[in-house]
Amino acid sequence: MTTFIGILSREHISLANSILSENLNQGSQIWLGVRGVEINHVQHGKVALNSPVDISHTTSIPGTITSAFSHDWYNHIHVLPNQMALGNLVSEQKRTVEVFNAFDSPQTTTAILKKNTEGISVRDKVTQQPLTDKLTLAPFQSNLYQVAIDTSGPPVIDALFQFLFDPEQPRLSITGNRVVVFPFMANWDKTITQEYQWKTDVLQSYDGTEQRFKLRANPRQQFTFNTLTEGLETNRLDALLWNWQSRVFAVPLWVDAALLSKPVIANQAAIIVNTQHLNYQSEGLVVLINGQQVKALEIAQVKNNELELKRVLNEPWPIGTIVCPALLARLPAQQTVSRLTAGITQASWSFESDGNDDVQSETPVRINAIYRNHPVLTFQPNRSNPIDQQYLRLTSLLDNGVNTVTIDDHGKQPNIISSVELILENKAQIAEFKEWLKQCAGRHQSFWMPTWQADLHSLELMAKGSRNMIINNIGYAMHYQRQPGKQDVMILLRDGTRIYRHVTGAVISDSNSQKELLTFEKALSQPIQPKDILMLSFLGLCRLESDQVEFEWLTHDIARVGIKVRLLSSEGAYLTS
């Protein structure tokens, strides 16, 4: 038996361990819990090993090395980032890529494989030397490279760079789509049309009550215009259509085009241009056209009379350069062009787009009036054309071909569909109407619309605070009593004031049955003489009959809009987006 002489500290002979604490930073412990100030307080003695140690009975336990960050990072070649998703490329993009050797020994490529790299160049960011197949990296060396993706090249970007080290073979993947500007100017000999397309699912019950589902968050757009090209422009048009018809174009919105009043210098990141009530949007596009020089740029922010760009301009643009917002859009699979002569071509183009994130520009506009929780369509119709109305009833016809025909009118009142034409006379009105369209979202939301007819005729003074109005007897009490579409009125005064009131009752007010008395839910806030009234119209709760609304641009500032409006037979509707 072997005998060892040793010592035991106080902590190992059942004395209190003073270093145990919730906060392990307390105390002044040295290795193994022994405090240096107490190392002299020991007891001497002999430790005897009374039993031999048997090591003949052992067990093998299989195991694996636990992965750690060091295994992922070291002894590898890293390309950072290893993926670039460019999206829609409208101008030259430059990105920085790092190649890092995480080995503790030099690494050299045997080759660098390149696939679909047309229009893409890679250069050393320091020396500006192009990337070669022979790349040597010292231990823990990092090289920075500038990757430049030009707008010229294949329509679809699907490039791959593979660095063949031994045994590492990291990759750099670049994906995206090149976007080409459609630079041919619209021919204003014919009007330009711009259509917004929402999508709504409408379920109608037996009594006419509707349940409406909004299926599209933002409307799609269709932009249609004509072009007339000659000479070299015709040749360029043919080449562009040949190679790019099924691809994405940056289409200038010619209705918002303007000319630069101040020059844009090189390395400038802003354009001074009028932005009020125009279709400029943050994260959108702006196009500059000066003869054959064409450029599409990404907008970072829309300011008052200024566009802040995401990247600086590489070249100057003089006064008179065309500047306008643009949409990303596609042409249909079938496109017709007319060859008027050997060098003159005429065509009508209909570009379809998923649309901007919003209907109109970011310039604030006036919100329309709200009456009984719904917006009011306050635009007066163009009376140079008639307002056509269709009376539709929800009826079921029972006819066995032998006996009397039975008709079940389960709607109880007609659905009236009115065709209304509006003339919007300036950009402010157009922006206001687009804001109203945004609230309606096609057929989804309901709104109030006056009939703009002389439906009622006031006969007597209506005093301030009064809730009554005397009118000519038109059979209101008999036929219209508490009927949707006939129980709300608009009083249009000659000074332009509009007063909206809800009718709660109607009775014959004289013995000769020549007059009727209407009772309003809310009293009048001012006295009204019959001579002060320009028009007394019914006010109906309606919705758009179609999810498509088309603007016909007569000039840059004037647009004509035709809409069909359905009078709802019930004010109750279940809406969901």
C-alpha cells in the first residue's frame, strides 16, 4: 500500500463554504474555491489508499463532436453575401462582395466558373482589376469586389459565379429582371385611357341585401395610348418589340409628363419638378427623356416639388428634358401595328400593370363629405350627355306554360343602375376623385349619391331649427314612405351649400291634397327660402356596378370618367376585406 502525505484546506473538512452566493462575482475565490488568505489554516495528516484501483473493467461509449461556431466559420471560404436578388433592374446597380479565407493556410482557386454573366462585371474594389480565374488568398485574408450589373444584357438575370478552391467551392448567385423604358411618346391625336381594376365578390340574398368580399388589396392598372413613329424610331420600335414584347417595360405616364425648368447636374441625387397631384410615389420610378438619351431612376422619397433619388445621376440633364412618373407593365401576347408607309408606323398600346401601391400620388387631397357613415359623391355629372337609368327588379317568374303566370317580387323595390359621366377639370379634381375611388375600392364600399334631379319642390319658408318641409304633392307619402333611396334628400342652395337630411315621415298637409309635409330627423341650422334652393334631390346609398373605372384623358389636365352606379335596396351590407 502506498502512503501519500498531503494537506486539506478548510473548505474540504466540512467547514462552512463562505464563497457560495447567488452572485458568483462576490467573494475573492482563487482556483478550486481556495481563498489565498486562508491557505495556512490546514490540518496535517496521512491519506491512506486502502483499496487497489481496478481499471480492467471499462466501457466504450460512442459519441460525436458537438458543432460550434468555429466549425461553421473556420476552415471554409466565405462569399458574403452569396445571393443577390435585384428585383426589377431599371438602372445600373453596383454591389460589394467579400471573399474571405478562414483557413490558417493559403488557398488558391483552380478556376472560377461563370454562368449567364452577360452584362455583369466583377472588379477588385481597391485595384479595380477584373476578377481572374487565379485567385490566391493568404491565411485569414479578405478581398472586396465590386459587382456591377448593367441594364444591357439578357432580360432575365440568373447569373452564377462559382469559386473552385480545394475542397471548398462557394457560390455567388445573382437574380433579377432587366427593365427597358418604352420611350416612344404618346400621340395626343387620340385620347389616352387609364383604367383601374379592383376585384370584388358580391353575394346577394333573396331580399337584395349584399355580402361583399374585397379580393384585391390594390387595383391593377391598364394604360392605353397611341404612337406614331417614323424613320429610325420605327426601326428602334421594331427591334424593341422583337426582343422585349413579353418582358417588363418601364412605361412613362404621359399624362403627368413635364419639362425640366432647372438643369440636373452630374452626381446630383435630386430632381426639381412639380409633384403636386401627380403619380410620383416613393419606391416608384421616374423617367428622363432627352432625344435618344433615356434613363429610368428609382425614387427614394417624394417631396414638395422635388424627387429624392436612391442613387446619384451619372450624367447631366439639360433644361427641357421630359420628366414623368413610370409604371412597370407588360404588353399582351398579341400586338398589332399598322404600317402606314415604308417608314411610318402607327400602333395602339395597352400596357397592363399590377399597379402602384396606391391609387393616386402622395400629395394630400381633400376628403369628400361624410353623411351617415358613408362618403358622398359630390361631383356633378356632365349634363351635356343624358343620365341613363335602368330599373331592375328582383323577381321570380313562375310559368308552366298553361296556367296564369305568377311573378314573385321579392325585392319589393327596383334596383336602379345609373350611367353617369363626369368631367374632371384639373389635377386637383382628378386627385380628389381618385381618393374617393380608393375609399370605394370598386364594388366593395357603398357611398351616397344625389340623383341630381329636381325630385322635390319646396313651397314655404323653412325656419332655423325647423324639422319640417312643405312640398308639392308628388305621392311621396303613398309611394316613397321609408323606402331606401327615397328617405334621404340633398338641399342644394344657389350659393353652392349642400345640406343632407334624413326623412322620418311624410303626410298630406292640406285638405285639397296639394301639399305634403316631410319631417326631418335633424333640425335645420339656417332658414331656407324656396327661392334660395337650386335643387332638391333624393340621396341614395349606392355602390359601383363595376370594379373597372376608366379615365379618358382629353388633355394633360382634363379627364372624362364614366361610371355605372347601382342603388342599393338595403342599407345593411356585410363587408370583408
